[in-house]
Amino acid sequence: MKKLTTRQNLEKNLQRNSPLRYHFIVWLHDIRSLHNVGAAFRSADAFGVKELWLSGHTPVPPRPEITKTAIGAEEHVNWQRIDDPSTAISNLKADGYMIAGLEQTDQSVPIHQWEPESDKICLILGNEVTGISDELLPQIDTAVEIPQFGMKHSLNVSVAAGVALYAICEKFLK
């Protein structure tokens, strides 16, 4: 067994086609940590998502702290700042998108059991402490959650983004 070089990894990655490339949006709302935003950019790049949306208090590039964690992924991921989240959700729904919130609610579906009704999905992740805001929660179509088995009931938001992207990507690769 021999490790691949960075160049070999890039060539291998460029031969793949992500099932999330055309219709999948990751939306970070009210994320406070620049490092979490950078890590989300890196995961968005790794899983080939169509676009990353940033709204509320979420910081936007260019910021050295984002670049440090993203290791430059913010230059390769399409992203936009959303100033009016309610209008953006309405526009997504009019375009046929399903709005999924990664949130623990009384109606959440474990992500491994979730069967998306569309390949056009916008996945919203909320604040590190308070989750998806009371403003946005009533506007989502479904809530999905990552099952947990330990004493703590949450993951770091950037870790949760990576876990969710893997789970969703796996659904579409089957």
C-alpha cells in the first residue's frame, strides 16, 4: 500500500462527479465561528455541493480565519450572501427545492432513515448554540438529525455539516 500524492488525489477527484453538484445548497445561518465557516467551505468542496449560502451573523470571505481552515476551498466553492432569508426560501421552494433543516425537533427524522423527495435540496444549519432560528424553522419542509449515542446531544456545526453531507451524498450514490 502506498499513499497517493496530492496530484494523484486531485486527478482522482476530478474524475468523479458529485451527485450534489447540480442541485444541492448548504446554507449556514447565524454561524459565529469563522473556523466553522472555513470548515464548511472545505466540506462543501469535498462533497462537490452546488453552492454555499451564508446569512444572518455568518461571516463571509475574505477573512484570514476562514481561509486558514478552508485551506483555500472558498475560492473553489460557489457561495453567496443571503440578506433576506424568507424571500430566499420562497424562491427556492418556487424553484422546486426541498428545504431541510439539520435540527433536533419533535418531528426530526434520523438522517439515515430520511428519503428525500427531490434531488433539489437546500440543507440549513443554524447557530452553534441555539440551532436554526425561530425565524427560519417554521419555513423548512423537514428536519433531519444525526443520531447520537453519547452523553452530549450535539456535534460541532462544521462536523455536523460533514456528517450530513456524507450521509446525503451516500443516498444519491446508491
